[in-house]
Amino acid sequence: MNNRRYLQPKDVLSFGPFSLIAAERLLKKADEPVPLGGRALDVLIALTERAEEVVTYKELISTVWPDVTVEGGNLRFQMSVLRKALGDGRDGARYVSTVAGRGYCFVAPITRTVPVAGIAMTKRVQKLPPRLTRMVGRDDTVRSLAEQLQMWRFVSIVGPGGIGKTTVAISVAHTLIDGFDGAVFFTDLAFLTDPKLVATAVASTLGLPVQTQDPLVSLLAFIGDNKILLVLDNCEHVIGVAAELAERVVSEAPQAHILATSREALRVEGEHVHLLYSLDCPPEHVGRTATEVLGYPAAQLFMERAAASGYGDTLSDIDAPIVARICRQLDGLALAIELVAGRVGSVGIRGTAELLDNRFSLLWHGRRTALPRHETLNAMLDWSYSLLSEREKMVLCRLAVFVGNFTLQAACSVASETDVDEADVIDAVTSLIAKSLISATVINESTYYRLLDTTRAYATTKLAERREGHRIAWRQAIFYSKFLEHDEIIQSVVGEHDLSGYAPHIGNVRAALEWALSDHGDVAVGIELATWSAPLFIGLSLLEECRGWCERALSALNHASRGTRQEMILQGALALSSMYTKGQNDRVRAAIERGLALAESFQDHAQQVRLLVGLNTFFLRIGDVRSALPVGEQIGVIARAAKYPAGTVWAECGIGGAHYFLGNQAAAQLHLERGVALSVELDTFRVNSFGFDQRISPLVYLARGLWLCGFPDQAIRGVQRAIDEAASGGHPVSVCLSLSHASEILLWAGELPRASDLIEQLIAYAGRYSLEPYRALGIAQKGELTIARDEPEAGVNLLRSALETLRAQQYYLQITRFIGALAEGLRKTRQLEEALFTINGAIARATNSGVEFNLAELLRIKSQILVAQHDRESALNCLTEAIAIARAQSALAWELRSTMALARMLSEDGQRDEARRTLALVYDRFTEGFETADLKQASALLEDLR
């Protein structure tokens, strides 16, 4: 049995108690990693790739030590290390056999499985906020909630502001993280000002690119059957949309769990409400000792926070009743207790109690209509605010403009001016942290600050009273515009850097854009901010949102603003985001061409190259290959003049890809090999623009060309490399690109089981990431596979469905291939008239569009339909034309298929010697791939013709 490793990015090969995941370079025994050196692991991978075959010494050395000369002793040493790690020979276990004088053979039975990709924490996914080192009085609550979530799947923690809902939710999430294999995701909805962005925010937390107008549909497809926990924090201000999302996730994703926090229940099907009550306080009848009072969580929190504020004494029996009374006055609200206890360090317990008594008598008068606990919190915020210095009050109010996390740099820019310099702002922020009015947290090794939602809401009203709202919002927009403009990583080539570390800023960027582009904002600032934030939205895969902001900014341009660099950048971002959210339409092309005209006027070569890549991609996707070729050549001219190596890679691959689809295989191979070599030379430089990945695209097109030119083994190795590269990068478009092309090559090679595995992965992966064209490609390939397995009726139905989607998406590049497969299926179901009409349409489309890479194969399919209609003369003419075209294109693989069909017809006409001679001339030109289906059939046919 030939058990070579075929094209699975994360195949799990199981043998004995061991599991090998080659793509991760990981060997496990009973789920425990086996320590194994790199060379020994390379030997194991090479042997398991060709299990039950003899792998020669020379082949192993060239694989394990490429481009290095080593002695045979090195291989023997690594083999010894490997056998020791496997326990080869112990207790009758046999894994590797030595074949004297030749090499080694892996002899243990291997089971190959393809793991279903789950949702897990990755570098692109926002991490769970840290759990408090110590949480007072909530341990039983956390345990209870963890049990409820596992039982009911959807639990809402409901309680008033400041009671500690977020703290409890984060603790529950950490408690359950192992049970969900790390798939626990926290989304703070307090950052949102627009309820329509709830699904987008959740999708972004999961690392899902948002590419559709209805992100909820994409989100549900992405979650699928994966076991995950979503924590939706602060739902109250977007409760309607959050409730709908939670209800649909729970009902349509059978293993998804949701933990929500809100000041009111979401009131949807499946929800179980957990009311979070205040911390237990010492009642009035409790004894007066410190030990007794500290037996209650509210008093414990009070004293811990007092110590943090600088209070150095332990609680005395004299002060214990005072602390008990303060906790009762504050209704056990955690935030209120922290606010009050933060004063103990400066005025002591008794002084704090006196301040509190005086303040309460004023604040509670006339407010009896409010809910008691809400009233307590408002009173405490009023009280805390009244004790601030004027400088602190001003800084707190101005910082209320921030939605969620902000940096100290942002705080200084927004809150400081001539009368308050940056040092004063920093002092004020430090003081407000000590008073529990601002919290600090570390995200991606950087410190961020934020106001709790209750504090921010209070400070916002105070900001309005100061009549500073407009001015501070303007400062926020200006800050983020300048910050984004001057950040070299954000403004670098799209895809060159991972921008997930900038995710904490997105809430404030959204808020600033919303204000600036509104009727009461500053449109000029909004246009600037939209320009410089576009790369951030694209980098975070928020494509639909990027498209929306670009459209709003472009529509706001006045006559003086047109023809600027800002318009150039906005047009480019609009084109890229629209291509993946709206498909290939006239607006996309118009945006690219407008951006190109501006880039040319500014002599911005890098932007010209990026937009030309977009135009090349646009033409390829709509099947206009003749227009794509000169665009690729233009990229090369500009890139070489500008000494821009990434542009040269794009050019070589764009030209090579166009030549491939035009049918010029020799030219295609020349340019694609150059592109691959240069992309390797650039090493870590990896760019993805308009779906074009500098590593993956040239590899897959080169592999396709190698197969057509008669090098199937090299083609298979090439797409394997592409799959491994794509899997390591994790970009959804690149993964789908590698899977779709690898599936096609395996179908050509006749490796139907392997092709089936990849096709199912492609359909699932593309569906999860809402990449509809790639999903349609997978369904079409499944139709091809089904017809190849002699189930033509089912195959025809799959192809019809896929073709409808591809046409709707205006994705025409490979449509003739699938129309040809449809014609083949119709022939097999004896619908000959429709089959002939269909194949004629495919041939006409290929000729008119220039996508002639498979024209010879389409003519071969037509010949078989004509044979079925007993028109042998026309069939022979088709085959003659197919062979001539294949030779002109250097497409030896197509030439072999048509020559086999011709040989069968010649044999049937009694010309067996001519049939054998004709076929042998083609067969003998192959130097590899003799285990592929076509070459096996050719060999068998030659034997039959003897």
C-alpha cells in the first residue's frame, strides 16, 4: 500500500501508542509530548510519509540535511535516537526496519485522521482579562455559576451597577477555561456606541474576519459545533441586539455557552438569570469585636481597600462598629465600598465616617424615588467627586470621552492644555486610580486605563455640565488621527504585520469616527481619521466596517478635498474591503482605478503597486485574463523602478498566474519560479493584499503548472508546501486558496480519498469564515469528485448549485472547468444534447475570455460526448485539435488524456499498432508520477495494445 503523506496541513498519523502531527512537528505518546531532536523528527516524518516503502539512505540524507554534505554515520546516529524514543524492538514493537544496502522502511500500521478544526486561543484572539488575585465573598457564587453554565449553557448575571458582575464573570470564565480547551472569549460591550456592532465585536473577539453585511450569520457558521464559552459583559445599553445574538447562538450552536452580565435580564428563550446580591454586611446586632466584623465580606473588602490606600493599622475593636455601619450604609455595593475605603488612608476610619455622614444627609434628600442601591451608588459617586481637587475633577470629566481602554498618552493629549500640563494630568490619573475612579490593566505588555461604566456615565454628565463635550471629542478624534497616521506598523503594507495588538484602541477609534462624521462633528477631522484608521480596520479583519467608514468619508469630501492623498488611501481601502464584502462589481473597479490615478499623480509607487495588484486580482476573478497580464507587467515596471522587492514578487506571480490561465505554461513556470525564489529570499516578509499571499499564490500556481507540464510528483510536493505555509500563517483566504488548488491537483492525480478530505476541509473552513466563493469552489469540486466516483446525478446537482453561486459572486476564473465537469456528468447520465450544449458553451467562454489553460481538456470531454452520439468523425477532429493545443501549451498532462482517448478510438477501428505507437510517444516523455491515475491507465492501455 502506498501511504505517502498527501496534503493535509494537520494530519494526525497514529501508530501504536504514538501520534505524529507533522505540520506542528509534534510527536506524542498517550497525549504526552515525546522529546525528540529536530533531525530525528525529520527522519520520522520522512519515513511515515512513505510508510511501507523503502526510503533510501540517499533520500533520507537529502531530506534531513538539505544542501549539506554529511556522512552516513549521522543518519545512523539519528536512527538510533529515533528507535530509542519509539521503544523500537521492546516488547515486540516494530516501527522501523533496516533494508540492508538500501535504506529504511516504516513497517508499523498507520491510521491517518484529519482533526476537526476547533476554535482556540491564538495570537489574533483577544485574551481573557486577568482574574483578581483575591476576590472577596464571591467564591460560592463563582462555583455555583460554573455549575449552572455547564448545566444550562446560557446564564445571565443580573444586578445593579457597581455590584461586581464583571469581576464575578471573569472569575467564572477562568474557572472554566480548561473545560473549554481554552476556547473562552470575553467581549466588553461597554465599548460600543452602536448596537449594530455587537455581532462584529463578538466576531472580532473570536478572530473572525467580518466580511458580510450580516456578521451574525458568519458568527454562527464560525462557531458551528465547537464547544466555546462567550462572555458578554455590560449588555444593558445594547440589550435588544445582545439578547437576539445570545438567543440565536444558544439555539443554533449546540455546544456554545453564554455568560452575560447586565443590569436587567435579557428576557429571551434559554436564559437562566442569576441575581447577584450585595456583599454580606455585619448586621446591627453583631458583636462589636474586629474579629466578628471581619467575618463578613463587605468588611473584608473595606479593610483591604483601606490598606491599599495607605492605611497601615489593623482593624481595632473600637473602629469595628464604625466599619460595620459604613458597609450597611453602602448596601454592600463593592464599588461604593471601594470608593469610600479609598479615603481611609488620608483621613482614617473615623474621619471617613464623618465625611460620609455629612454627605449622605445632603445627597439623599429628595431622591426617594430612585432604587435604593442605585441611589447609594449615585450618592457615593457624588461624594467621591466632591472630594476631588479641581484638577482631578477636570481630568476625570475629560477622560469620560474614552470608550473602554485608553493609554496615558491618549489621556494627556485629551485632558491637558495650557492650564494643565501633561505632568499634572499624569499626577491626576495616578490619584484617581488610588481613589478607585480609574482602573489600570496590562494588555499585550502595555498599560491601559479605563473608567468603569458607572463612573464614566457619571463623569459624562459632569462633562456636559462643564460644556466641554464638543471640544474634548474633537481632541480625541485629533489624537487618534495623529496616532494612527504616524504609527509605521499600522501604515505599513497591508498584511505585513499582525495588528491584533492594536485591538484595544478600536472602540475609541469608532467613537471618534462616529462623532467626527456626524452632523455636530468635524467632517475634515473625520475624513483624516477614516483615512488613517482604514489599515487598522483591515488589519483586524473588520472589512464590512472599513467599507462603511470609507464610504461615509468619501461621500463627505468637498471639491477641495478631492484629489488628495487621503482620497487615494480611502479609495484603495474601499476597493479592498468591498471586493470581499460585495464581490467583483463596477464600484470596486472604479475605486481601484480612481486610487490608481491619484497614486500616479503623487508618484506613490508603493500605493500604485498595491492597487495594481488589486486590479490584477479583479481581472483574474472575473475571468478577464487578457486584461490581467498587462497589469502584472505594469506592476513589474513600477516595482523595479522604485526598487520595491515585494512589488517584484507580486509582478512575477501576477504575470505567471495570467500566463498559466492563458495556457502559456512554459512562460508561467518561468515567472512563477522567479516569484517563489524571490519570496523565499525575502524570508520573513509576507504580505497579503487583495487576497494575494506572496508565499501561497506563487506556490499553488507553480504546482498547477508542474502538473500540466507532466511533473505530478513535484506538483503534489508543491501544494503540500503551500498548505503547510498557509496553515502556519493562519490567514483564512490563504488556507482556502491552498486547499482548493491542492484538491484540484489530487482530483487530477486520481487520489480521490485524499481529495475528498481536503474538499470537506475547504467547504467547512470557507463556510466558517464566510468566504462564499471558496465554499462554492469546494462544492463544485465535490461535484467533480462525485461524478468521478460514478455518482453522476448527485454530482450534477452539486455543480449546478455551485455554478449558480460563482456566477452570483462574479467569480469566473475557473468556471469553464466546472462547466466541463457538468457536461461530463450529463454525458454519464445520458443527457447528451444538454451535455453537448453545455460543453460548447464552456469552449466558447474559454476562447472568448482567454482562460484556455484547460481548453484541451474541454475538447477531450466534447469528443467523448460526440462518441456517445456516434459522431466519431467529429470526435476524432476534437481530439486532434485538443492534442495540438496541449502541445502548443506544453501541457503534457492534457496531451496524455486526449492521446489515450485517441488510442482507444484507433484500437476500436482496428489500428492497434498505430494506437500503441501514438500513446507510447507521449507516455515515454514522462519522468515521474507513474503512480497517478492517468499514467496507470496509460500503462495498462499500452500493455493491452501489445
